[in-house]
Amino acid sequence: MFKKYMWYVVMAALLVASILLVACGGAQAPTVTPQPTKPPVATKASQPTAAPATGGKLEIFSWWTAGGEAEGLNAMYKIYNGKYPNVKIVNATVAGGAGSNAKAVLATRMQSGDPPDSFQVHAGHELIDSWVKAGKMEPVTSIFKENGWLDRYPKGVIDILSYKGEIWSVPVNIHRSNVLWYNKKVFADNGLKPPTTFDEFFAVADKLKAAGVTPLALGDNGIWTANHLMESVLLGSMGPEKYKGLWDGSTDWNGPEVKSALTTFAKVMNYVNEDHAALSWDQAAQLVADGDAAMTIMGDWAEGYFKSIKLKPGVDFGWVPSPGTAGTFIMLSDSFGLPKGAPDRDNAIAWLTVCGSKEGQDAFNPLKGSIPARMDGDRSLYDVYLQSAMDDFKTNKIVPSLTHGAAASEGWVTAFSDVMTLFVSDKDVAAAQQGMTKACVDAGVCK
Amino acid sequence: MSHARRERWIAFIMVLPSILLLALFVYGFIGWTAAVSLSKWDGVEPNYSWAGLENFRLLFSKVGGVSARRFSIDLWNTLFFTLFFLLLCIIVGLFLAILLDQKIRGEGVFRTIYLFPMSLSFVVTGVVWRWIFAPGAGTRLRGVNALLHAIGLNALRWKWYTDTSSFGPFHVALTPVIIAASWQLIGYTMAMYLAGLRSIPEELREAARVDGASEVKIYRHIILPMLQPITLSALIVLGHISLKIFDLVYTMTGKGPGFVTDVPGIFMFETTFQGNHYAQGATISIIMLLMVAVVIIPYLIYSFRREVEL
């Protein structure tokens, strides 16, 4: 009898303990993973412009938890620790959801007045509309000036980072959104050249369709890849100036340019794989790799995917700017900002100085598979695709990406996604145009 | 007397922690959500200025544009999902329970097998069902479509959860989701019915048999009426799961093209945590709460009354 009673007590104790463990695990594990600090190897800080970071800690918040991006982040930590060996870096990462989980955690911390020293954020309106307008950020213009970076970065990038005459974050990398990737073998077998305009695209697509190949691979489960395709189509049908105008209200969403872009998009949807709504972007890229599909329009992280499945850039797959967008570079960028009330402000400024330096960017980007946001990156560190992207980045017109936070606020992007969700299914141009116009008005940009 | 009073105090103190926790973490936050739903909080910064019922109006009237359209699709989806999910669970669950009640050998094994899906997380099964019903296309068919192709039933192949066609407001793409959800909870319904069947005294059946009733008649006139309270409980439990379903749909299909598999939970999550429309998200939550309340409250009243009668 007594024994039985004891069993209940033990079971109950175990249950309580496990609940406690789960509760603690949930609260702790995803937010703070301590970074093993390297023993001091290098000499004292060599850069006189950096703020005096002599000790204490530095908490960096990001969603880079795995793969090349985590390695890249660690490479930057290494540089930082080399310069400031007494600063203990706390690597606060939140995994999952392409950053949406991290953003939710960040919002909670910022709202409760507990900001990290610096956090990863998409450069442009995602930062500006969410945090700068709310008065939660410090400008970093002075860091740019002190280090003489203003002429090291393209003006288009500085414009995207700026709001009310100040720069608000330090970009560490650049990705390009408007790239058309194609399977070289499929194109050669069918005697085709990669299309440069939408007329050529449709001509090529008809031939591919006749040959039994899906012309364009799309994986829009979760809809953002449809937005991604749409921004390339918008740019391709109206050119960079009008495209930029879409995001400040000077191009009319109700006008003929948007209408023609939507009509083109609806036509493009006739050439995509039937199961597009069930796939993700990497599964769509896989269709191109397998030769089931000939092309896909995706950001240049697709190159990282192709390389990870052992395809050779320029040999197995090729790339051109998406139709009608040659000479323009839709950029998106991960950047780090300086929240007001950062507990270790000096260390954070030193961190931002590393992020924006040539050394820091050339350590991060070859691992992440992106190009430096500066124009003076060391070309020899990058592969053949990234070199071509670096060339384009220097010479092309730079415009912001909608899908990836550079062009518009998160609220606007979400509203745009909802319009696109209906549009990919009903292809109703008039309704989509009306919805997009309303999204711009609701975002407070259009009248 | 003082002894009784002391006991009452001890009892009160024992339940006090859970009362406090419930008050704070359930009712407190429901109240807070309701307050946010009446505010103008749009963006990451809290803004509690009064908006009245404006957020509700925007979800239900044409002024809301795409949001209103999405929400009306969501409500229809919830209605059809709940309807078919409940029907499937009740009918198949009852059927399985009756089969298991025939005193067959190895009953324990079957019971465990049927009940097992319930012990898995919706997130896990959602991912697997997503693979099973992935349509594929052309020469690279997947999941069920590949199976149908292999056994020569090509006519039955379709686009499953990516199909955008509908009968009136019913999107056919919901079918795979209904199948997945039912698969997971049929075993649970079966267990409830089985318990109900076992609680019916054997004497009743014997008496009916002696009176010359056929087995069908026994089920029709004795067993099914006696299972009514079980059906009611099952409807309540399953109904509130289906009205606020999120995880299964989110991992299995997402909102789908044209919102064919969207539900209010996904809309709430996206608008709040991706679009920063906190007030709109709170409004959707409150509407979901009201929908569940419509189902639960009559049941609570009914069972309280019964307790009093007893």
C-alpha cells in the first residue's frame, strides 16, 4: 500500500520536473546561445576610428543559425574578437520561419525596452517603417562618415538605407532578386537562347512547352515566391524609374503600367509547373536542375542551392537578368542596426564598424554566397556568378526589392501577398490592380 | 463547525494558485486581446487609442477589400471543414467502436492502433500528409497521385490541396485537409464511443433480445439513444478543435492559392506577426473565441442543469 503511494509521489514529481524543464527550455533555448569566445589571438585594435571597446559583452541578434550564413557570422565574430579580445560576444539567434520567428521575439524585446546591442534586419523599409519611425533606432550616419564609407557604397544602396537624411543600418551583404536561372543543357538541346525580354520569353516558352519541358519553375507555397516573380515582372514592364515610383506613390498603381505588368504575369502563369502551389522555391530550383523545367526566376541564393547539389555555375546552369530588367539590379540586403538604449553601445558601434569594413564583408559573403555591399570587395574570393553580380552591382541602376523588405513596410508586403494569393488563382487583373492600389493607400503611401 | 470552516479554507487555498494563474493567463489575456481588438494598434508600437468596432466592420464589409474577402473565405472554409470533419469522425468513430465492441480477439491491439494517431502532434502529421497529397505533375507524380498512376487509376488523379475549383463556397482543396484531420481524431471518437458502449448494461440488450428485437433494432432504439451524451461531448471536443484549427493546416497546406485552404487562425497569425496589424489580429482572435463560445456555452449550461437535476 505504502509502496503504491510512493510511486504516485515519484510520478507526480517527475511530471512537475518535466513541465518545468519544458517551460525553461521554451523560454531560454531559442533566444540565447552563448558563443564560445576564442582566446585572444590578435593584437590590439588597429583601427583608430572605432569606438573604444575595451570589455564587457556584445549581444548580436540574428536568425542565422545554420549553413553558410552562420559560418559567415562566425567569421565576422572572429574578426571582432581579434580586434577586441576582451569583449564577450553573445550570439542570440532564433531559428525558423525565414526570420519571422526572430522578428516576433525581437518585437517583444524592443517593446519591453530590452533591445539587443545590434540586430539583423532587412535593409530598407522593413527597418525604417517598423523601428525607425517608432523612434527605437539611432542613426549610424556618423559611422559611415568617420570610416569614409559614403563613397565606398553605391548611391542606390545609401538611398535605400536612408530616411530623413540619416542612414539607419550597416548592410553586410547584397542579394540580387531579378535573376533568371536556366538549365544550360535543356536550352542547348532545344537550340534556344535565354530570353532578355518578355516577347522573347514567351517565344522561348512556347517552344519549350512544345518540346514537353515546363518553361518556368515556380514554387509559391507560402506565396512569397509569387511576389518575388511579380517584382521582376513589374520592373521588366515599366523600367527602374517607374518601378521605384511604385514605392513612394509617384507611380500610379491604377495606371496602365501596372495593368500591363499584371497581364504579363497572368500570361506567365500559363507556363509554370502545374503543381506550383505545392512546392517551395528550392523544389522549383530542383525542377530546373533535373531538367523537368527550363527556367526559374529566383534570388541569387538559388545559386547556393544549385552548388549544394553539385552543379557547376556557367556549365550546368546559367543566368541572365529576368526579362526586361537588364541594367537594373533589384537588391535586398541584410543589415545590422543600432537600437536606442543598446546596453553596450560602444561595443555595438565597434561591431557595426566591423560589419561595414571590407575585411568583415569579404569574410562574411563568400561563406554566405552573396556579394559585399561595398564596391571594393576582393573579387578573387568570389565565384564566377558572384563576380558577375559584383560587376552588375557597380554599374547597374539599383532598385529595392518588395518581397524582401527593402521597398515597403511589412504591413504593405503582407497586404500585397494577400492580393497575389487571389491573383495566382483567379488571374483577375482588374481585381488585383484594385487590391494593390488599396494596399498602397492602406500603407499610407498613396493618397 | 470550526472544523468544517477550516476545511473549506484549506480547500480554497489549495485551488487558489490555479485560480490566480487562470485569471491572469487566460481571462486576463482574453481581456487584453479584446481591448486590442477595439484599438487602433497597427504597427509594432502599441497604440491603445479607441477604434470602437471599426476593426470588426473592416473584416465584414466590402470596405475591407482583400482582407474582408479573405476573411469571408476563411469563415466558409471553417464551416465546411467543421461540418465534414465532425461527420466523418462521428460516423467512422462510431462504426469502429461498434466493431470493437463485438468482443473480438486482440481488441487491445486494434484500440491502440486506432487511438495512436491522436498522440502525434498535428505539426508532424501535417508535414507527412503534405507529402502524401503533394500532386506533382506530368512525369514526376508524387504521393497519392503516383500511387493512382501505378495502379492505373489515372482518372482519379487531381490537384488535391492545390486545386482551386469549388462547388459554391466549398473549396474542393479542403478535402485532403479534412481527411488528415479526421484520420487523426477518429480514434479518439472511437475511444469515447467504446467507453459509452461498455457502460450500457448488458441486461438491457438481453431484455430486448428476449422481447424479440433484432440486433439492428437494438442499436437503433436502445444503444444509439443511450450514446447521445457521448455524441454531444464528442461534438463539443471535436468542434472546438476544428473551429480554431491552425497547426495542421499551417504545416500541411498553408493558405493555398486563392485562400482555398485558409482558416482564421492562419490569417490571424500572418496579419499579426508578419504584417504587424496587431488590432486586426486581435479582432480575428476574438471572433474565433466567439465562434467557439457559441458551441461551448450551450453545452456548459446544459451540463450544469443536468448536474443540478441529479
